Amino acid sequence: MPGKLKVKIVAGRHLPVMDRASDLTDAFVEVKFGNTTFKTDVYLKSLNPQWNSEWFKFEVDDEDLQDEPLQITVLDHDTYSANDAIGKVYIDIDPLLYSEAATVISGWFPIYDTIHGIRGEINVVVKVDLFNDLNRFRQSSCGVKFFCTTSIPKCYKAVIIHGFVEELVVNEDPEYQWIDRIRTPRASNEARQRLISLMSGELQRKIGLKVLEMRGNAVVGYLQCFDLEGESGLVVRAIGTACTLDKLSSSAAFLPACNSPSKEMKESPLVHPPSHGCRSTHNSPIHTATGSRLTQNFSVSVPTLIYAGMGSGSAGKEGGPFKALLRQQTQSALEQREFPFFTLTAFPPGFLMHVGGVVSARSVKLLDRIHNPDEPETRDAWWAEIRQEIKSHAKALGCHAVVGYSESTSICEEVCILSASGTAAVLNPRFLQDGTVEGCLEQRTEENLPAGCGFCHIPYDELNMPFPAHLTYCYNCRKQKVPDVLFTTIDLPTDATVIGKGCLIQARLCRLKKKAPAEANATAISNLLPFMEYEVHTQLMNKLKLKGMNALFGLRIQITVGENMLMGLASATGVYLAALPTPGGIQIAGKTPNDGSYEQHISHMQKKINDTIAKNKELYEINPPEISEEIIGSPIPEPRQRSRLLRSQSESSDEVTELDLSHGKKDAFVLEIDDTDAMEDVHSLLTDVPPPSGFYSCNTEIMPGINNWTSEIQMFTSVRVIRLSSLNLTNQALNKNFNDLCENLLKSLYFKLRSMIPCCLCHVNFTVSLPEDELIQVTVTAVAITFDKNQALQTTKSHVEKSLQRASTDNEELLQFPLELCSDSLSAHPFPPAKAVTVEKASPVGEGNVRNRSAAPCANSSVGVVKMTPLSFIPGAKITKYLGIINMFFIRETTSLREEGGVSGFLHAFIAEVFAMVRAHVAALGGNAVVSYIMKQCVFMENPNKNQAQCLINVSGDAVIFVRESELEVVSTQQPTANCQPSCTGGEVTT
């Protein structure tokens, strides 16, 4: 399908001085698309050139429009030597290829250089004329919309949710194709950036073709990742959920957004899905695949509920024959299609019927060189094997789908750990057939699922349970059985009945390993993985009980491999579901020597645990109503028929029964002290400090129990890098250092955000990496949202400032390591001497320039700076239009690390520049916000001896136009001013 791309170069400003004799620049621009290049005239001796070029026209196929980025290079003209590069701009044309999208990209773009960073700005206007082509053999997928959000976009309704789409492309990494003696940092970095842009466009086009084959028109929950395999090559892969979406009409659009995100969700055509979690009981088999090279798989299924048919005990209580018929319809509908995976974590009402539990699989692979980039069968086979493992676990749980599905990798030299996880589920087959969301809502009443607790009910035959479970009757409806604990990888459904507030729960684990050759290293990692998985789940269960809660949502477990260690980090949001039983206390058990001081120590710890549970219940306002056990029904099976120990028993069962394990009429959760590690587990439980008064945190979009949100939000990204001391490093010391690192990072965020009290840190996303030997990097992205609270805020702020003053002082001496290695990206001033945190407004280049861009053509707009948030919504506002996906990859390298402020200054400046470039691209599209923002990759490498450092960052999000609640009445009568687009000749209105 032919298309015409038109580009006009208008002007530049704030260019760097390239001619030291005149302190000016002789700038010109090269515009390249595909193999065609145009040049502007040279504008002599000016730092603010005005080119006003003619329209450069490229006649290309739509396939090239999707694959190729528009490349704009600004250079300084030299008469007697080679022209000097000032910087480049890459513009993705894909947002212009939608039928509903704007027809022009116009604005000021930062000129970026991989060595010097942002070096001025350039004003560019881009237009696309596309001609329709009905050829069914075409290789383009123009018209397919992409969304990063893991829920149905706010302006749309889901007609059909088709299923899973995935693709990957491979190529050789230019970084490792250069000879070191002739390699220049700028040349290899730019070659790498260009290749990744090409691979990203090709991947998105191939995903779109698969969606068209499924007769869909959108990809929701689109997740694209880069695997930097070193000398083996470069892999770009993506997964998503294919859907057919319809645009909501103005009358059927969202109601005016209120101050409560949870209420906004309930009013939307999308509700966060019901889900069941997992128990700590799980199997950890390791399989060794046959082949010429060693490959080892580690897969875990953590079951809770399975839909295995109705047993005689519960079939008659809620329409057994109908549910059996519904199950037959579900199975027959899904037998005719592939086993569905869904990257969504929130679903339309009635879509998710039952959840079987968390299913995960991990595989250890040895990387081999990519011999033919056009045939990525090896990597495809690896992920197909992982998905088959996930599928088999879900089927074993009686489920036919996996929701909240995600994939990740961790690479160190020749070893790669592939990880996948999700939640096994039973879906409503009506959503997989023709029909709208509204139709399914009308039919949902026939299923007779109790509101608020239906997703908690076990759908399997309790007489033939494939795993030990503690079952009681639902505390809400008292009709069906529910488990005692739920773990899930999806968001909390908005109709769930929650008591009190939620909180962020983390499990952190480090394990040392010896350096070894490739195959021996892979074997050692495979042997460690099952035990690390078990320990992580053990910590989660312990901390959940200590908080007095009974369910986890948004569970994300990350296993990272380094040269001499493995690190595990699990994050989830703990809640108390009213439908589940009240958790019992934690009872310490173990061999007690005839030592009075030891017994006194155990007794003291037991008392401290009990006091901590009581304080947590008071802190999170967990006050469930008392329900007699006679009404609930006795547990099945009996508690004595299953092991409740977290650690392996080393004494006889008679010794255990001598302990008083009861807490009222509820079973206690036994924590056995049989070695030093177990004692450390107890201490780690008690050292987790809750957030200061006025602060709450969660890794989901919505904090359970808080509804009165305000419109004040603040996104931030924090990066911290530390170097460990290799002297006498043990597992215990490593665990303590890692735990202190994460805790101090959170404390520093609380201290810097104290002016926003009361507030909640939502969508807290921790990422840990081991870029080099003895180097640990932790990246945190979250958004702080304020809410109204009827109390004296001044008193609270004063109390918090005092309580956090010590934490701030402690941060200045983090873990006895050099301060220069600590980088924190959030602060009120651009470049603090030793620490820096990048807040949303801390971009000195982006903020001022974006404000200038939007102020001229949109003088009446109340939004000066492009908002950025990891949430899929903006509190107190309504999203009126999605403009396209933002997917950008940046490389920054320096040979003067110390002169740029060390690691802290270098990382802060780079992240601030990334923010500025993202804002510029969104503003050029006519948008005023980025939602579902995520920093998917932040790889930092350092050579302190050579004063060098390099960092790679990949970010993505959805560019949108939003309107404040106060402006909705004006918007209904006239065109929103936020739709104005800046251009060289004036603003153009996007319809």
C-alpha cells in the first residue's frame, strides 16, 4: 500500500557552540527515511537557525512506514574537514497510521547525542498521506492500535477478547561487531539505537498482522522487551492480548471522573478481575532437556483453586446442573481455539469466573550465537517450551486460560534464565464469542455469582483435591467453600469486599554461587532456583500473616542472575478479603535446648511477633466482624492432616502437638526455628518497618480501602547503585545488605515526599539487576497520589519529619559503601552534590521547553507540562483520546564520569533527559499526558578505572489527551483546548 511521508524542518534553538573561533554553529539537517536522504541549506553562524525548508517527500510502502523510524540528524558544516555531528532525533511514524489518529506530528524535539546528551531542540512537522489497500497478501498492519495499559482503555469497550499474540525478532548486536581499535562510542551507540528502532517497528508490524488474522483491531497489554545477549546477539520480543475494541460514543463514554479511582473503575466498562491466589504448597520439579547443549527447566505451580467439575457436596447449593452445563460450554468453546494467555490484569465484569492459582515456569539456557537473524527458531522454541509448561500447570489445576501473564529474562554472560508467570483461570466463553460487554453484563446475572465474594469460591471437587488446602465456608455468603490464603498476579477486583487498607509486601533473597564455566554455571543455577522459589514464597506467607492479612494481588517475582550471586525480589499488595477466614497467629516452634536464656529469647520473639500483628491490624484498620465457627463450618481437611510448617520438621509430631498452636479458634501458622537461617527469617520479619504515619504503598493501581483521592499526583523514578565488598561475603551478610538497601530506598522516598502527606505510593515497581560483579542496582518507579484525610495534617507532617530525619541521615552512609555509588533519581534541585532523584518535574530541559511548546498554540490550556504516570488513569480527569504508543530506547555513554557528578549525577541527568524526550514526542502528537508509563529496562555499566560509564534505558507508555473534571462542562460545548497541536504556522486542531 503506497504512502507519502512529508517532512518539513522549521527551526532550531539552543544549539551548542561548534566553532570555537566565532562561538557559533554552521548547522544543517539531514532527513533520512529508508535509503532516501534529504538535506537542508546550511544556516551560517547561529545557535538558533531558521531553516524553513521545503517539504521533503518520501514515497514509500506502508510496511516501511511501520518498520522504519524517521531519522533527523543535525550537523555542523566544516569546509575543510568532516562535518561534526550535533545530535539526532528518531520519530516513530506509527501513531499517524491509525484511522482515528492525527495526521500531523509537529513540535520541538530535543536533539539527542549518546555522548553529550540533549544539545538543543529542533522544530519539525511530519505528515502522512496513506492510501487504503485491500490486498490480503499485504505485509503491513496499519490500523491496528497498540496500548500499554493492562486494562481495556478508558475510551473503548471490548467487543471480543481474542487471545494471546507474541512475536520476536533477532539480530546481531552492533556493539560486539566493531573492532575495538576502530570503534568510536558514538558510532556504535547510534548503530545500536537505529537497529533497535528498526527491530521494534518490525516486531510491532508482525504483531499487528497476527491481530488482523484473528480479526481484531487492537493489542492491549502490549509488553516489548529487549534481551541483550552480548556476543550471542540481540533479541526484541513482545507479547500482548488481541482484542476487538469499539470507540465509546460521547453519550456512552465515562461519566465525569471523580476523585476516587476505584469509583471511576466501577463506572467504566472495565472492572479489575476477580482472582484466586496461591498457597505456599507447591511442587518444584527440574527437568533436563535433551540436546547438544545443556538446557534445564525449572517450573513451579502454586495452586489454590481449580475448576475440575462439581462434586456431590456442593453441586446442589448454587445451581449445580447449570454450573456443570456452563463448564461444558466453556470447555467446548475453548477446545476450538488455542490455549489462551492474557496479558491483561483487569477485565470486563463477568469475564473472569474462577481462578486456579499462580502458575510459573523458569528455564535455564545456554546462549548460542545467532547464525541467521531471519530464522529465530531457537528463541521461539525456548519460549514455546516455557508456555507449554505454564499451560500444563494450568490444565492440572482444571483451568483453561492464564491471565495476568508476563515473561522476563535475566542474562549473565552465556547463561539466561527465562521466566514466565500468570494466574490460571476459568473464563466466561461468551467473551470469546461475538457480543458486547453490555450483553455479557446482562447474562452475568444468570450465573448467580455472589457479588464481592464469587471469585473467592472454590470451583473444584473438595473430595479430590490434588493438594493440601484448608477450606472453610465463605465468610460473606456462607454458601461455598473458600481457601484460607489467596495469591494472584492480577489486580484486585473493584467489587471485592475488603476490610481495612492494603499494604506493599516484599520478599527479598540473595544466594551466593561460585564462578564456573558455562555448563557448570547453568547447572549450579538450576540447582539453586527451586530453593530460592520456595524461600521467596515462605517469606511472602510469613509477612502476609504478620500483617494480619489473607490475600496477595499483583504478585511479581523476579529472579536475577549475576556472576557470583542470585537475587530474588517479590512484590505484592496484601489485603484482607472479607470472604476469607481470619488468619491465625504465627507460632514459633523448634528444638529447645535446656537453656533458660534461649527459651527466654524465643519467648521474647514470640511476644514481639504477637505485638506486631496487633499493631498492624490497628494500623491497617483490619477489624473483621466475628462469626461463630458453627456458622462457618469445620475446616476440610482437618488441620492435623496437613503440615503447617514453613521449614522442614526436625522433631517428631508428638513434640509439635505439645505446643499451643491455637489463637482463639483459629490455627496458628508455625514457624520452626531449626537453624541460623530460620532465626534470620524471624528477625527479617520483625525488622520490616511500616510506612510512616500518613503514608501507604502498594504495587497495584488502586490502594484498597482508600477512595477519596485528589487530583494531585507526582510520578518519580529512583535508581540506586551500590558496590559490595567481596571480603568475607556470606549469604547472611548479602541478605542484610540487600534488605537494608531496599528499606533505605523506601525511607528516602517517604522523606522526600513528606510534603504530600497524606499520600499513597501506587504502582510501586521494583526492578533489581546485577550488571557487574559485586554491583547491585535497584530501580523504582511509582506515583504518589494524595487523598483527603480528616485529621490535623500539620501534626502528622511534624511527626513524620522527626521520624524520618534519622532515616535520611542513615541514607547518607548507606551500607558502609562509598556514597558516590549511590544514585537516587528524586530531588527538588537538578544536580545535588551526592544524591539525585528524578521526579516528574525535575527535568530542567523538558519542563521549560514543553511549557513553551504548549503555551503558544494552546494559550487557554491549563496543562503546562505533559503529565506522566504509571497508572492507566489520571485522578480527577477523563481521558478523551489515545494518540498512540510511546516506545523509546536510549543509550548514554560518558568518558568523564567523575566530572559529571559521578554515578549519581550521570544517572540523574540521563533519566531527566529521557523524561524530556518522552514529553516532547507526546506534545508533538497533541497529547498532554502519558499513562501506563513503565521503565522496562535500565542497564548501567561502569568502569571506574577508566572513568567511563554506559546506561541503556527503555521506556514505554500511552500518549493521551485528558480533560480535567472542572473542564468537562466546557468540553461538552466546544472543542477541547488540549487537542491543539503546536506547529510552525500555528496550531492545528485534532479531531
